[in-house]
Amino acid sequence: QVQLVQSGGGLVQPGGSLTLSCVASGTGRSIFSAYVLEWYRQAPGKERDLVANISSNGWPSYADSVKGRFTVSKDNAKKTLYLQMTSLKPEDTAVYFCRAKLGGTNIVHWGQGTQVTVSS
């Protein structure tokens, strides 16, 4: 059974940086490497939006709102997904979720979510 455990959230000032991690358990490295890995965020009263993703080949993609500020990466050996966030804005305040989707299937796993608050 695949489980995604997130960490790294917290309070940061505008312009600051924060790195989120998402560690997969219950699966081997080869299976982890086959997943499309994604970051979503959800602000109060709003829908959950895709922020960034990285393909099984390591190709990253970003929402326009975070392009140039966020970097998504993964370490297959550690079975870990990362989101490096810089130049943070109050608008980035949300609960951030990681998601793993196995290509060619409808198998999806979600992390538990972690709060990121950008405020003075």
C-alpha cells in the first residue's frame, strides 16, 4: 500500500523560501520512478489547483503563477518528491498536497497536506 508523507510546511515571510518534501513508502524505487508526481495547493474557500508536476522522465512543468519561483524535483533513490519555493508571496498561502499518479492507470495516491503560510 503506497503512502505519501509530507513535511516542510510552516510560516514564512514574504520573499522568503521554503522546501516541501513528500516521501513515498510501501513501494519500491522502480515503481516510484514510474509515477507522475504532482503538487497541488488549496486556499480557504477555493478549489484545489495544480502547482507543478514532474514526469517519470524528470520533465518538470509549472503553473504560470509559480513559474520562475518554484522548482519541482525528485530523488528516485530516496523515493522523495520536493517542491522548492522561493520569493514567496501571500497569495501562495494554502495547504499543499503531493500526489502520485501511475501512468497508464487510474491509480492515484495523495499526501496528507501541509500548511504553508506567507505573512509578515
